[in-house]
Amino acid sequence: EKITISVIKADVGGWPGHSRVHPALIEKAREVLSEAQKNGTIIDFYVTYAGDDLQLIMTHKKGVDSPEVHGLAWEAFKKATEVAKELGLYGAGQDLLKDAFSGNVRGLGPSVAEMEITLRKSEPIVTFHLDKTEPGAFNLPIFRMFADPFNTAGLVIDPKMHMGFRFEIWDILEHKKVIMSSPEEMYDILALIGAKSRYVIKRVYPKEGHPVPKDEPVAVVSTEKLYEVAGEYVGKDDPVAIVRAQSGLPALGEVLEPFAFPHLVSGWMRGSHNGPLMPVPLKYATPTRFDGPPRAVALGWQISPEGKLIGPVDLFDDPAFDWARQKALEITDYIRRHGPFEPHRLPSEEMEYTTLPGVLEKLKDRFEPIE
Ligand code: 13P
Ligand code: 13P
Ligand code: MG
Ligand code: MG
Ligand code: MG
């Protein structure tokens, strides 16, 4: 029998500003999920935060896109929003962009990463929770985990994964997807996913002959674009991901290794700046400087045979990531000194704040041809 792991998150109010989630919101969400666990809707759950995003991690037997489970998450976010309003938190209900729930939270504002899997004898997984960035921030690390032999030794030395993996890549502008095979199509994959604001890795699948069934994902990323839901800037997407590890998949340490390099991502300050992704323990998942820099939290779990979440282990709470944090701070200092200049500020096409069109409109009669 299959178990589904659902990670669903939303920003329903920041404390203060866009810095972190108030404990009262976490408490409220726990209350709602705890009730659902008693009713048997879900098997297990954990509620946490990453910056100002409230994070629900759930296991159940209802499959992906379950109206019951999505409805539950929606209810938890709605009730937490009420608390956020009582406390006057910043941007209460920020990511709940539609009033009515219609069976599925996709397209309503929250972000979702879910996978329905046949549990292996032992099922180690990592959930990633990012703040102040967008889904494309996962392209580089997921590629490195499942396709880069300089990151993942297992691609070379483990016969179970030597054949590589398949990548499901979404064009989030055109709403199209393509499945590509690594290592055969590696350069073509990179040609797409290097353009990370448009092409995002949605899922990774094993190939024929792998111990995990071919149609079961081994990694999944939330790809919701708030901008497309709302039609205007309403905060960043702040994505989540689930990655399975070990036994023919990247070892836990190979899943974490890409984050030892704090690569540049977009979404910092007003969703309009590039900056380094800093791997942090939960206690530091509280962006402050210039509302950042962007943060990544990694939680480690074992799924018990009954589908219980055995964890979390706060995986970046380790001195092995001190250097990455230090490097991120150096990059922060360097890039911040560009102020309003690209490439710290995003290129105009990606600017989600709307001052630039306004400025151009105001100046339109003053522009004249160059002789
Ligand atoms: P253990 O022998 O400690 O289980 O490690 C296996 C391994 O090589 C992990 O990378
Ligand atoms: P959030 O999406 O985390 O609310 O960030 C908004 C922002 O851009 C803060 O500078
Ligand atoms: Mg916010
Ligand atoms: Mg956020
Ligand atoms: Mg956001």
C-alpha cells in the first residue's frame, strides 16, 4: 500500500514584517492537523516555519491532489490567518489569493510538493523549505544531486544508479512539460534549467531497472508562481521540495552537498533581487538583513512502515555548513553594494514590483529620438 507525503506551505502573516512565523500560528495549525489525525484523514504531521512561511508536512493514504488533504491545509491556513489578523501580523493571509476553496490548493496561493510512494524497507527523506526565493532556486541543487557525478559519487560507483535519472521539466510561462533523460541529454537539460525563472525541475524519476518503480518520483519541487495567480506582485513563491535518499538514490550527504555552495537565486527583498541561498538551521530561518539573504532549511526524516514521520532532524544545524554560511555572508556584502543596480536587482522583465512601468509612463512624453 502506498503512502503520500505532502508538504504544503503558505505565508499567512509575518512577525515582524516578512521575517518569521509567530508561534501562535504554528500552534493553531497544529490544532487543526491534530484533529484531522484523530479523525484518520492523515497519518502523521509536523508543523514548522521557514522565514515567514508556515509549513505543513503530512503523511496519509489519500494520494496527491487529495481534496480532503488540500482542504485540511486550506483550513489550517485560514484559521492561522484569523490568528494573524488578531495579532495584527504583517500581510495576514498574504498567500491566500482566492476566497473559495475548490478541491485543490494549487492556483490558490499556497505551494505544494507531494509524492505517493511505495515505502522501501527503509525510507529516508529530506524536505527542503526555502524563503525569499522562487521554485527555480532548486534547479541547480536537484540537478547536482541526480545528475552531477562530481556531487554524487553514487552515479559513478553505485550500480543501482549508474544508469542515471529522468527529469520532468516545466516551462512555467507556456504551461508545458518535457521529460528528459540524464546523462544522455545532460547538455540539453542544462540549456533549459539554466534559465531558472522559466524552466523548473518539477520531478525526478528513476529509469527502467531501478529498485524504485519507474513511475514513482524520487524528488518533487513546488512550482507555483504567485505572480501568475495574482497577476501582480504579492510576495515570493518561497518553494518547498521532497527528496528521497539512499539505496540506489543519492546518499543523504549527496542530497545535502549542493547546499555547501551558496548559489545565487532570485527573490530577495521585494522579490526583486538576486542573492546567495544560505543553508541554515531552523533557529536561523529568520531572514533579517535586507529581508534576507534567502534561506534554505533541510529537515531529515525516516518514514516508519505505518507512515509515521520519524523526525525532524535539522540537517543544516551542523558546523559542516559554517563555511557555506560564511561564504553567503561575503557574497551578501559584495552584492548589496550594487544597491539598485543589476545584477543585484533583477532584470526589468523579471521585476515583479511595478514602479518601472510607472516611471516609464511618467516619462513617456519626455523621451525623444536620438539624432
Ligand atoms: P554506512 O556504512 O555508515 O552506512 O555508510 C554508507 C555510506 O557509504 C553512506 O555514504
Ligand atoms: P515573502 O514572499 O517571504 O513574504 O517576501 C516578501 C519580500 O519580498 C520581502 O522583502
Ligand atoms: Mg511575507
Ligand atoms: Mg516568505
Ligand atoms: Mg512568499
